[in-house]
Amino acid sequence: MASSKSLPPSQESIEAGGGLINRRWLMKSGLAIGTFGLTAGAARAEQIGVPEWSSTPGKGMSGYGQPSPFESDVSRPALKLFTDGIADESGVSFTPLEKLAGTMTPNGLFFERHHSGIPEIDPAKHKFAIHGLVKRRLVFSVENLLRYPMVTRTCFIECAGNSLFNSLAEPQQRSAGEIHGLIGNAEWTGVPLALLLEEAGVDVEAKWLHVEGADAAKMSRSVPLKQALAGDAIIALYQNGERLRPEQGYPMRLVLPGWQGNMCVKWLRRIKLVTKPLHTKDETSKYTLLQKDGKARQFTFEMGVKSVITAPSPGVTPSGKGLYQVSGLAWSGGGRITRVEISADGGTSWADAHINPGSGPQALARFRLPWLWDGSPRTLMSRATDETGSVQPTREAWYRPFAAGQLFHQNAIQAWAVAANGEVRNVYA
Ligand SMILES: Nc1nc2c(c(=O)[nH]1)N[C@H]1C(S)=C(S)[C@@H](COP(=O)(O)O)O[C@H]1N2
Ligand SMILES: [Mo]
């Protein structure tokens, strides 16, 4: 297994094969880290000096802050799905997962999925209606809604088509964000849907919601009423403390924690209470799961348990043997993440990663584990478990029920192969 020469001598330091080491041991062993020359890149005798920027006063204030110009490569890679002149604005952009740390997605980097571009909505003119099988048809302006009692809740939104590149026969050499970045995590503030439905007075026959957006695509989905209410549905007006960005549905969107991103209708225009699902174009032609028998599963709402290592990952490469931190994100539509295991030997042995405390249900969790890389080729994998006991499947197990090319709800374990030169490649394991 691990080469004993490059590892610290103590057995208690070793968590699993391939150089995964115990975090507590590492914290206690500052001395050992120095002794083993693991303090990556720190030159001992260098003077820190007085740089240019410490000698003159800096710039003044700004109305809306921007990232450092040195971070200008941190942006959302975009993929246009059509170039037919009709649906040019229909596409996706990805959260650059490998360029971020922690768990929250900055608003300007939150992935985008538009079926017909971003409408420019004047909040003074926007109207939102609740109608259909209700006692009172209600029409809200943004100003009306802002006066209702609000709640704040952190959760992810993940596109059901996330990880779509991994449904191709050959592993694509793309960044972690381009492969798995159709997900973002934010603190949403808005009015509980339950409150507005109570005011409208729902008729007993009403079992489903028909939810529609104000974009030209009129994207709409059928949402089962009872489960939506049980799952803390919110009409969100704020994201990470500020008003929603136009890309995320300004001035209001539906947020259904843990469910397909597609159901979180942006630029929310109306919710109609109905007896049955409406089988809209967005839930029949798409977001259905093609099985081996040729039939497609419709209405898979909840997103599965999933994780991805963001460091190391393609483009985030170790530079020579030594100490690194394996780190990544885990999430589940089913609840809290309770366990993340990491393998550095292609799935032969696994070690429990440390999960950053404080992440709630249906929210991104950050995991970490020290890794002492001996410089030989290694295959890194992560496997998440949620509070319901669901375990992230292998690629083979995930594909079993599905027809080739089925891409929605892909939550298989991701393997990254680290070569001796540090290059990281996407591999199917
Ligand atoms: N009105 C409307 N709502 C929409 C969409 C859309 O194109 N129009 N895209 C959906 C899809 S497929 C996803 S995955 C999420 C993406 O949310 P985001 O762009 O804020 O990341 O919004 C959903 N809500
Ligand atoms: Mo989506």
C-alpha cells in the first residue's frame, strides 16, 4: 500500500492507502511536519520586505465591490446548447467549483440555466398570481410580497442535468466545475409558499401546482402540493443577503430545497392549483429518465446523494510529492451529509474525511483530509452518505437501470487520476 519511506513512521497517522493521513495526528504533529519537510513551499530565510503597495495610499471606496483583479480568471464557463438563431440564449454556465472554497456560492458565480435567455423585469411592473382551485385568486406585486413575513434558509440548487459530460462514453477532460458545476449553494430569503397558499385558501381537490416563469420560454413545471409544502418551499426574493440576480430569477423565484433545479422556476409569474400534473414540455421532453426497457421515468424530484473532490482536480494539480489537502463538496436532496469517505487507491481502501460542521440539510458540505502524496500515480475518489443512509453509487451501479446516454440525476462517484507529473485526469472507474 503506502510507501513507508515517504510516510511519517507512526501507524496511527495512516488513514488509508495511497497516503491519506489522520487529520488530528497532523494537527498534533507540527514538529513532524517540519521534520519531514512537508511545509510546502515555505522558504525559511526569506525577508518579507516592504512592497510597493505598502508605501503609498491605496484606492478609495466603491459603490459595489468587485473581486481583486488578480482573480479575474474566476468566472463561469458557458456552454451554448443551440446556435440556431432561435434559441441562442438557451444554455448553461457552470459554477467554477474548483476555484472556490468553503460552501457558499458567490452570487456572481452561481451557475445559470436559461431556456430562453434572461428577461429584464421591471419590479414595479411585475405581477405574480396564485389562481386555479383556490377560494381567493391573489395577485401580488413585488412591493406586496416584501411586506409578508419571511424566512431564511440555506440550500443548494442543482440542475437535474448536472454532470452531463460524464454520461458520454469517453471521460471528458474538463474542470470539476465544467463537469459538476450545475450546482450552487445560497442562503435564500423569501416568503414561505405555505403562507400564501393559506391566504388563497386551497380547495380540497387541488393536488398539484402548475408553476410558470415570466421568461419567453414560459418554463413551467407540475409540482405535487403536499410534498412541496412539507419541504419548505419558498418564494425567494433575496439570495445571500441581496436581491436575486437577474440570472437567478429577479425579482422572484420558487426554491424547493433538494429538488431538481428545473422545478425552482425563475422569474415566477403564476402558480395555478390543479388536480393533476399538466405534463408540460419541460417535464415530458426533458428531465425524464430513459431506462433499459425503453420506458422513461417521469417526475424524479429529489436530487441524489453526491460528492466531488475539487482539489486536486483537473487543473488543480499537485506540484511534486509532499503534503496536500484533499478537499471537496458533498450534498444530498435527501437531507444532511453524515459521512464522506475518500480513497487514494482507486477504491481499494477508504478513509473518513472531516466534514466542516454547520451545513444543514439540502446544503453543500465541505470535506477535507490531509494527503501525503509520494509522487506515484494515484486515483482519488470520494463517496458521500446522507442522513437517510443513502450512499453515493459507483458509476457501474448508477448506470444499471438506465439506457445508454441517459444523463439526468447522474450522481455516480467521480474518480480523478493523478499522474506522476501531477496532471489530473477524469477517469471512469
Ligand atoms: N422561468 C425559468 N425558470 C427556470 C429555468 C428557465 O429557463 N426559466 N431554468 C430551470 C433550470 S433547468 C434550472 S437547473 C434552474 C437554474 O437556476 P439558476 O440559473 O439560478 O442556476 O432554474 C430553473 N428555473
Ligand atoms: Mo436544469
